[in-house]
Amino acid sequence: MSKQFLVDTNFWLSCAHDLYPMKHFPTFWSQMEKYLANGTILLHWSVNEEIHGKDDDVTDWIDALTKSGSFSEIQRPKQTPESYIDVCNWLLTCVRPHARPYTKSAISVFQDANRADAWLCAQAIDSGYAVVTRERPQPQACTVIKIPDVCQGLGISCLNYPEFFDAIDLVV
């Protein structure tokens, strides 16, 4: 498994708003800063854009870290990578045992270029990084597409929070 992790937007937002609010868990957030700084956690441009769409404490935190030069963001590619096209095409052709094909609506939502999901999967294919998300697999669903199901289908390492915390040996 990779020792570098692409963290989905829902990680940052759920940690800040539900699980580990910044004012109550400063040690957690200082650890996240450390992992961003040493390259263990990677901030993907698509996640950063989603975070900035929320305009809250997480946005301010990321902006402060960016201004300080504490870490670097994975930048948007100049051209759409083949891996992104492969992820989007997989949704149309995948065979899932005991499940109907994904609906056009579900595919459209997952393929939306303004959302991070397909971009994270594509980056993981290109780099070998693991994806971290709060999403839970729903392999029988046809009206919604979850990152863990796409990762499973494409052979991408995908971790939930406890698995991620174990992988980075997080102790706060």
C-alpha cells in the first residue's frame, strides 16, 4: 500500500464539522498539518476547489497553510489525463455481480468535472497513491456511485478513516 494518501473533501469537512472540530481538537489538526507538510497527505486541486466552495474554517485553515508554504497542492493538469477518461469510461462498461448498470444520472454526477471523485481516482491510478474517504461501499446501488466501489473495480487502494489512521500511525 502507498504511504501517500489522497484525501477526499468529505474527510476534511466531516473532521472539522463533526468528528474533530478545530477548536476542540487542535492536536489532530496540527498532526494533519505535519502530514501535509511531509507529503504523507496530498491535497488534490479538485479537493481544494470543493473545500473553497464551502468558505468555512477548513477553507481558512488550508489558505493559511498555503500562504505559509507548508505544503504543495497537486496541480490541475494542463490536459485531461487518460486515467480520468478511463475512470469515466469504466462507469459505462463495468460489470458488477448481482447489480444493475449505473444509471445515466449517477454516471453524470460522478463524471462531473467540477467534483473531485473521478479526479481522485484518476490521480490514484497515475500515482499509486491510496484514496481516503468517508464514503462507504454500495456495490449493489445503481443510482449512486461511491468512491470505494470505483476503487474496488479499478484496483485502487481505498481506505476508510480507521484504516487511514492506522496506516499513518496517527495518535492524538
